[in-house]
Amino acid sequence: MTKRNLFSILIFALLFISFLLIWQWDYYQMEAKKGIDTAFSEKVNQQIEVTHTAGKITVVQKLENVMDGRYRLQYPSQGENFICETGENTVDCSDEQVVVEENGIQFTYDIQLDSDDERFLLDNWLIELENVSIIHTEVHISETVELDSTWAAGGEMKTDEKMEFVHYYLFEKEGDGFPLYWQQEPLSAQSFGKFTIYGNRDFQIGNHSITSFIENEQDRIFPTIVFAKVETASSMEDLIIVPEDVDENELYRLWMNEYFSQGFFQTERENQWLAEVFTGLLFQIPISGKAEEMAEQLAANMDEEEIDRFFNLIETEETVGVVDLDERLGEVKQGKTEFFALNKEETDPLYPLYFYLDKQIVVDEQSSIDKKIYIVHSTHYYPAKEVVQSLGYTYEIISDEEIFVYNERDAYRFYYGKNLFILNEEQYGLFGEQSKDPFLKFDGEWYIQEDLLVRLFSVQILEYESEIRVF
């Protein structure tokens, strides 16, 4: 091959690669401009300027590094006079859609206030773009009405500077926007490093387990607490407002509930009530209802070391929602569970905590049973009907409390909740481990304790990575 031919081939290859790159970029840009149809989620920063003047709040919300394209908007209910600017142009966004240009957009709008209000709360007060995730938020506040008033937020306070004509605040937080609280009466602010307290100079954490928990937490700040002249407590994202005379346990409950809500249920807001389960379990704070029942189930099935391991896992590994919580719980107990997923509806009856092995049961190398093996207090329970039938027995349900199992030689009668059975018309008692729940019911079906299965039916059980053999 001549040098001229080799050179020509190289030039052609470079041109072809350049064409592919240009085509891919054009396709990428074209998909981005569809905006509404894209399934990916962008991650951007936002900077917000809040100016408090007589009778209103003016908000300037800037989103940086937003990919060019068309986006759906969700407006806050209390906003008005919206102005949308992108690429140095004011654009129409009245139909709840906007086209972003030059990788950024700015919204300006007003929130009307009653001039006589002594306090107000801004919650869900920002504009949201579909498929855009906020990774960092800064809120700059200029207070021009009452320079001695107080602003608090569900973010970390970085600056609090009072000048001649303006009181300036800066709050920051990793993630999306956060609520703001204002009151006319000045409140003292006391920073404890990982959280801030307003309005109570004498505040001290009296719960030792909470103190230890805060000291061991490295990554997250804790919700801001505001002691105010209000009648009832309110809680929102990383901010709680409580009466000045709030009960100590009630304060701790609200505080830790909010912390766990933001930690585990940000994407499952309908499940945030489950945060109270962790508050009761970890800190022994009085709780009630289904959350209390769930905490009792967890405490009954895990010792202190296992509870510590569970919390360590959910704090160090990404854990968002009920499915992840079930996975972490299963890791601790070396089995699977659906405890949180099955109990996520607060008004439904409690589904007890059970762990199970999701392995195939092979009986005498012939029959294969595709059912769960439940684990209760380290004891395995096998599906009674399927296992004894695979061993050559006939299985009959006599009543809700009695089953009849027989073959040509032996006939057993078992009674639910009783430590006895009848074999060939003679009664026998159950003792030791066998006497503790020899049978349990799961979804209405009888399950037999492993030790009882081995002793009465003369089988051996071996567990492998993907299956359990009964022979």
C-alpha cells in the first residue's frame, strides 16, 4: 500500500468519525429540545433572591446549567405576576410551558402578604421544571420592612447581617428548595453545628440517645427548630415550628420524624408517616397507632446489635423508600422481607414482621416447590401442604384449627396453637423447641416448623445457595 493511499484512508476515517460525532451531537440537541418527551432527569443548581417589602414578597429564581429545550412548569399556588427570562429574552410561559435557551432561566414573581400579619410561612413557594432535579439551593433574603424581625429556614444559615436599611440573610442546602418562616418579633438564634434553634436560649437535648445519634451523623444537617407564640406545632421539610411550652417528648418526636422523612421518604411523600417507626424504635420516644405496632414488631425480632446494624446500613447505603428499607432489614437478618412495603398504608391492619428465604424447595430430588420459607426468631417454617404431599402423604384441612395428614402407614392430626398431636389415634405432647409455635399461618396457609418436620417425618434438610433440599 502506497503512502498516498494510506494518507487517503486516514483522511476518510477522520472525516467519517467527525461526521458521526456531529450527527450524534445534533441528535442529542434535538432530543433535548423535545424537553417534555425526554425521560432523563437533569441536575442543576438554583439561586433565589427574596425581597420583603410592604405587603409582598418578590422572588427571583434562577436555574443554572439547564439544558436547552422545552419544559413543563409547575407554579406555586400563591404566586402572581410571573415573568420568565432566558437567553436575555423575556419569553411567554403562560401556558405552563417554557423554552429554555443558553442553558439557564430566571423567574420573577410576587407573593402577596397581609401587612398586618405578625408571621407567615412560605412552603411549596418555588417554580418547578419537569425532569429537572435541583442539587444545590441558595436563598438570599433582603428584609426591608422590619429590620429587627426574624427569618428562619429549612436550610443552613450562612449569613445573618443587619445593616442600616436592610437585614440580609443567606441560607443554603444540598438539594431542592426549602420552606421559609418569618415573624415580626425578633428571636434569638443559637447554632449547634448541625442544627439551629430559634427562640429558646436555654434549649438542651435531654434525650441521651438523640444526642449520641446527632454526634455520630456526619453527612446531614438536622431540622431547624423555631419556638414561637403559636398554639399548635407544624412540621415541613427540615423545619419545625412549635409552641414555646411544647412537651419535650412531642418536640423530639416531631424533630426526628422530620429528619427521617427527609432521609428516607423524599421520593415517597405518601409514606412519610413511616418515619415515626424509626423515631420510636431508636429513641424510645412515645408514639402511637400503627407506627407503634411496627416499632414493637422490629424490637421483638431484632436485638440491640441488629438494630444498630440496621440503622448503620440505612444511613451509609443509599436508602430511599420502602423497598430499600426492606432490603436493608433483610441484609441484617439474612433473609428477605416485605415488612415496610406491606405496611405502607397507614389505615390498613398491621402485617406482622416475617423474614423468608426465596429459594426453591426440592423434595427427594423429584418434587420442586416454589414457595417461601419463613424465618421467625431464627426458626424456619416450611409450607406444610406442599412438603408433606411431596413426601407421599395426603393433606386434608378439617377446620381452621385442625389438619389431617396421612399415608398407608401413619395418620397425624395437628392442632393450631396446641403443643400436641395425634399419631395413629394416640396423643403425644411437644416439648422443647418444638413446643414453641409448631405451626404458623401465613396468608391463611399452614407452615410447619423445621425441627418438627425433621423429627416426625424422618427427613434431612440441606440448604444450598439457590435451593433447599428435603430428603
